[in-house]
Amino acid sequence: MKDVNVVLGDITQSECDCIVNAANKTLLGGGGVDGAIHRAAGPELVRECATLGGCATGEAKITKGYGLKAKYVIHTVGPIYSGAATDAELLGKCYTNSLELAKANNLHSIAFPAVSTGVYGYPLETATRIAVDAVSAWKTANRGYPMRVDFYCFNERAYAQYVLTLKNTKY
Ligand code: APR
């Protein structure tokens, strides 16, 4: 798939127009990538988040990036894995809604972490398939809009899974 990359590294170092945070519904910070992004952005980030009134699972909200290299942070809330059919739909919406929000703000590059695959327990293989399919569907529906997508993987296992999934994805 054109301008879709897999990166092994820390998403807070991304120079994309926006980076996506795997947040919780309060948007007031947490551990994992949420904690890393808030640490790198600085205290102004949580102050802006506190004005947003939280975020529902599958939805996305945008803030400035403050101390980050990225100009914006798009906060999305992944499903806590339960095995319910709605898990996949909600996880896919995280990617679709984040891309829609980036487009609405005229952004042309976005970095995603592996949403829900940490604390929220989503099995990596299925979550990666859902992420890649959601991005592919969005790019097919938005052919005329240049959007670079970087999947940021924090460990070798996730990196290998994304590379394999993208290789097996015909676009
Ligand atoms: N850069 C890129 N990826 C990272 C980073 C980082 N700095 N830190 C962690 N990750 C990866 C994890 O390895 C995992 O693959 O992000 C993925 C998502 O894991 P979590 O951060 O645990 O997010 P999630 O599973 O969606 O759980 C969200 O955790 O931190 C809390 O407040 C957050 O309640 C929310 C929950």
C-alpha cells in the first residue's frame, strides 16, 4: 500500500503532522503510550484534554502537540478486549475516525500506535489485521487525499506482525 510504513520505535519521536494516542475515556493520561505522549508533550496537553469532556470508545479528538515534534495529537479510545463482536468494529473506528479527523484538519501524515494491544489486551494478530484493513479502506475511499500513515511498533514482535500483515494485504 502506497505511503504506508511500519516503524520500530517511540511514537513520541515521530515528525508526522499528528500522532495518535491510545487514550482512555477520561483523556486525562495514563500509562503505556498515553503516558509517554503526555510526558513528551508536557503539562499543557492534559490541560487542553481536560477541556474536551472525555472521549467515547472508537471516537477521536484532536489537541495541539505542545512539546512533541508532531503538531497535533489525535486521542482515540480503543475497546478493552472482551471477545465481543463489537470489539473489532470499535477498534476499526479508532483508525477510521482518527484519519477522518486528520483530513478535516488538512493534515497529510499520521502515526498510529498499536491501539488496544497493550493494557486493553487486544490480541496483536487480530488487532493488526483490523488496523491495516481500516487504513486500506479509508485510503481507497479517499484516493484523492494524500495521507502518509506510519504504524509505530514499540517492539520487534509488533513490528514483524505489521510487516507480515501488510505483505498479505492486496491493495
Ligand atoms: N511508542 C509507540 N508505541 C508504544 C509506546 C511508545 N512510546 N509505548 C507503548 N507503546 C505500545 C505498546 O507496546 C502497545 O503495543 O502501544 C501499544 C498500546 O498499548 P497501551 O499504551 O497499553 O494502550 P492500550 O492497550 O490501548 O490501553 C490503553 O492504557 O495507558 C493506558 O490511559 C491508557 O487506559 C488507557 C489504556
